[in-house]
Amino acid sequence: MVMKNRRVIMAQLPAGMLKAADFRLIEEAVPPLKEGQALIEVLYTLIDPIIRGWMVNWFGFVPMAPGALIPAMGVGRVVDSRSPGIAAGSIVSGMYGWQNYAITDGQTILLDQLPYGDQVMPIRGHDPELPLTYPIGILGVSTMTAYFGVKRDAPPIPGRNYVVSGAGGSVGSIAGQIAKMDGATVIGLAGTDDKCAWLTSECNFDHAINYRASDPATELKRLCPGGVDIFFDNVGGPILESVLDNLSLGATVLLCGATAVYNASGDKPNWGPKNYFNICLQRAVMKGTYCVDYHAEYPAAQEEVVGWIRQGRLMHRETIVEGLENCPAALIGLFRGDGVGKSFVRVSPE
């Protein structure tokens, strides 16, 4: 019997806000395994804003073309293996894309020639208490971005304020909590009252601003009368400009993401803030953070994060949508502000 593989591909290059017509669900036969290969059934796939940038090559990866599989991190189970290093039944994670099945040689997803490295990583056995989503969720790239962004690139100053945009998301919610652990007064910006309530009631943020229900500039001036000391920015756009208008002397602005402009039209969005010269006037520092710079330190950081979770010091949420066919809608919803914390699609039952 020939196995069928459903895959979500890019139907056309997106222009402006993502829409359903930018994606297409197709079905193909799974090719027979060759020596050295393994077949992975994808259990969970990640829904992440960066996928929008990958689709139009804003970040310097190999350009995607219509017909290409949508790339995304995933967790799966090895259902068949002709590779001595990959045992059938193992739980693995890697860049498997939005599909039911992926074929790997341990280094490359062979079914579509995705231009990203694939890491085969058994995740059950060393700690069976950890949920399957953890390797690509709370222990994945988003949390590592938050951890090293706060710990290394923009360390908090005890007693000073630390403002985080996109605070209801997987990076911002963790960054704010780590900054609070290190003694800062933490203020989060999020897009719904529910997210703001979660930040202050469970995540230990001191304040949360619903930027859709109030004016962020006015609220930041009220909460930070001496100016914003450190800003961890995941959003860009008008919120970044609001902060730049209210910097303290010698402030730090850490650029992590720009979700406000990911859905811009054209080859390149308008990244830059129009009031950037305030950085000069306030003798501030603006810099970027990129977690891959600290890749060798991930294991120690992940161990510390697991410890915080078990101690009840670090809160996180997962938004899980059912069904591969709903991946496009889940990604589109992410840019509307749907979901809290890290978002996944459950592709197959555990």
C-alpha cells in the first residue's frame, strides 16, 4: 500500500497581509526509503511569525518559490528506518515543514530539499516527564532568544524599568519573566486584555499595556516618567517609535523581531523608525540579538529553564490547533493577535 503525504506549500509569493490563497494543501505519495534514510511522522509543527519572512527571503535564507513546502520546526516519531543511527520509534525534532511525513538522512529533509539543517534529536527517554512540544516550544529557539537576549545582550538593572513588546508571545512573555527574576520593573505591551491579565496575574509582570485599547506612548510616559531604560522589542513599527520618543538617558534598545512590518508589501518592508535620531539625543544604544550566537550554551540554558518551570518560577502557555490543513489559518491568526505563548498545530496523534 502506498503511503500518502499531505503537504502545505506556498501557492504564491505573499504581498501584504497573509491570506489563505498564499497556501495550498496537496497530497503526494511517500517515496520508498533508501539505505541510510528514515521516515518521520510529524506529530507537531510550529506556527511562528518568522515563516512570513522566510516566504519572501527577508532574512537571507535560500529563496522560496511557489510550490515549495512551508518550512517549520517539528516534532515527530520515526516510523521506519534504514539508517543505523536512527531507531524506529524514536521521538525526534528538526526542520520538517508543514507535512505529515518527512524523510531524513539525519542531516537533510530529503523529501523537499529544505535549505535548513535538520537535527535528529531523541527527546523522550532522558526525561519522560517533558511534553512532546517542549523541544520546539519552551526549550526551543524562542525561549533561547529570550534567555540570551536578557541575560547577555540587554541585562536588567535592578530597580530600573524593562519594557517588552509582543509580551503575550513566546519570546516576550519569557523575556519579561527573566528580567523580573533579575530585579527589573517589567512592563509588557500586548494586544488584548486577556493577554495583559495573564502577564500580570501569572507571569509576574509589574504592568501590562493593551496597545490596542490605549495609547502606548501616553501609558509609557505614565509608567516610566524618567523614560524607558531597557526596551526588548519584538514588534517594531509604531510601538518602537513610541518607545524611542520616551528613552531615558543612556537607554538600551534591543531589537529581536519586527512583527508589525512582516506583512508589508514589496521586496523589503520599511524597517526603520522615523524618529531614530532620539537614540543619539539620549546617548542610547540600539543593537540586535540573535540566539544562534550562543548555540553552544543552549544545554545549560535549557536545564535552567526546566528548573524554573518545575519550581513554578517561569510560566508559559501553548496554543494548539488541530489538523495540518489549519496551519495557514493558524499563521494568519498569529498576526491578528490570536493565541498566547507558543503556537503549534497537532498534525498527528501522539
